[in-house]
Amino acid sequence: MRYTSGPRPPLHVVRLAASGLGLLLACLAGTSRLAAAASLELTIPSDTVSLAATLYVPEENSRRLGVVILHGSGDWDRHAPIPRRMIDCLLEAGLVVLDFDKRGIGGSTGTYSDNINLEERAVDAAAAIRMLRARPEVDRVGLWGVSQGGWVGTMIAARDPELAFAILVSSPGVSPVEQMLYQRMERLRDEGWTDAEVEEAWPLRRLLWDYYRTGEGRDELERSWSAARARPWFPKLNWGEQPPTRDALNSGQRSFYQVTGIYDPVPDLERISTPLLCFFGAKDRHIPVEASIAALRGALGRNPRARATIELLPEAGHGMQIVAGSRENLKEMEAIHQTGATSHGASLPQFLLDPEYCHRLRRWLDRAALGSKHAGE
């Protein structure tokens, strides 16, 4: 499905056509555009760190449009094969690509932490955008962010009205705490929990995390905890007889629950005026897709300057890969993540990029970001 908002057409829904087999085979057979493109190693100064980066320039650069890459969570560097498959589509569309390692990853200085600091990542993203704007190969610059990088991209797009475009892939429309809560519940399903058990356990974890965040609601949490101890699913959580206190949180956890994790992307989405493209996979289980789309549509509906398109790919997962079966397998994705993060250039036959992603990205760039003759289609 595609949802489009903007000054000309009203918000509407269009049914996607099924992907063609020929298009799929062409996508899978193609060699890496990143490997074939001319490249230049760069260093981006940002705050107190130096970020290792690679600039990729396609053979045909008539568009003179550049894009900064904002990666998702985890210790992936700019050579990891899974994001490279998605980024290849940008080079295929003729864009100059600037990809860089996060702080403390690969060739970048600084310290990496699993406890996300979105503001810090936004500082680094802004530094990369400044560098790309100064390059002679480009006239205008946009951004591409996936997953956690989508939150960062949302923050930047709301602050930088000069962006040519923003492409957000599997970007949660909810806070990091809400996203993590959703993912934890989905993990329970993978561990064999029934839907009924998950629905019973969900409110208890929410009470705990709300208490972590605010310090309030301790009495209600203890009552619910005591009642939950009698349920057959409670022992499987390996939780104690009493709920933990806020004092048990380390500094990183405290920062997540009380600072970084409460970031709400909606106010920023209500301010974005740059052309915006959001991709979601209907079989994604890392983020709450329906809630994210609802939040996006609500925010864009309240934004009179919005020029946005939301693409929901029916067969895709979190990484825009084709998912066999009814929904994504989290354990399988974790295994692919480890392969992709540790085996640079590794063959990943189980990760097949949905060709609709590349097709619709290119068509949107032609119409929305580049203002081509096809803009009225």
C-alpha cells in the first residue's frame, strides 16, 4: 500500500502491484553498485571525534544529488553487506553516497555503546551532511536512514529545511521505549509463548518500564506483580518475587528509560517540509508497523507543509528483505545480523532484497525529490 500526503493530492491509499519475477531475478543477479562505483576515503570531523567515511560516486552523476547514510542499531560498520544491498539502490538511481562508521565502530574514533544517544548521532549526521554539501560532486544533499537511523533522520529533517529529501526505512513512528517494548513481546512469541500469554504479560512490563521512566506507580506495579506471580507464564520470565527498583538501573539503562528512550518522533514529523519517503515491511516484527504508520499519518495530516509518501511492502521485513511465511522470524534475523556484521562481503543467500523497494525508491526520487517530467504520474 502507498499513502501519500502533500499539497496536491489528499491522503489516499493505492494498492501495490505484485512484484514481477523478472524484476526479482534482475535484482538478485546484479553486482554491487558500491563495489563498482568510484570511491574516496574521507574523514569527517564531528564534535570531539573523527568519523571514517567513504564517498561513492556513480559513473553517471548527471543528477548531482548526494545522500548521507544513517545506519541502524548495532556495531555494523560501513562495509556490512546487508545495508550495502539497500544502499546499492541509491547508486543505481544515480546518487552520490556518503557512508560513515558510527562513533567507536570501524575506523571512527570515540566510544561505541549499545545504549543509544540519538542527539549524539544527530550531531554526527549533521557533520556528514555539511561535508557532503561542500563536495564538488553534488549540488543538493538528502539523507537515508534505516531503523534507529530513521529516528536520527527524522530529527535532522525537522531541523534542516535545506535537505533535498529524506528517505526513512523501517523507521519507528513511536519512541525507542515503545519500540523496545513491542520487540520484547514479539521475542516471547518466538520463544513459544501463546498470544494470550503475551497479552497478559505486556501490561506488567509496561508498568515496570513506566516506573523506570517516571519513578511513579510503584504501588500499582507491586500489586500487579504479586497477581502475575500466580500466572503459569511468570516463572518463564525469570523475574524475582518483587519488582526491581530504579536503583538497580545502571547509568546506561537510566539514560535510556528517562532520556533517550522517550524521544517522540511525532513533533518532528509535524515540522518536516522536505520531501519525505517512508518504507515499511508488512512482515517486520522489530517495530510496531501499524502503530508507526498511524503515528506518521496523524503527524503528516497535521503538517500543512508535508510532502510525504509512506510505502508498505506486503512481502518485506525490517531490512526490506523478502520474508517467506506469514511474518519475520526474529531469531533468523539475529543470525543474519551477526553474519552481516562480522563477515564483510559474505554471501547472504537468505537475505533477498524486495525489488519493489528499489523500484519505488527510484520512481519517488524521479517524481518527488528531482521534479522530473514524470512528476504528474
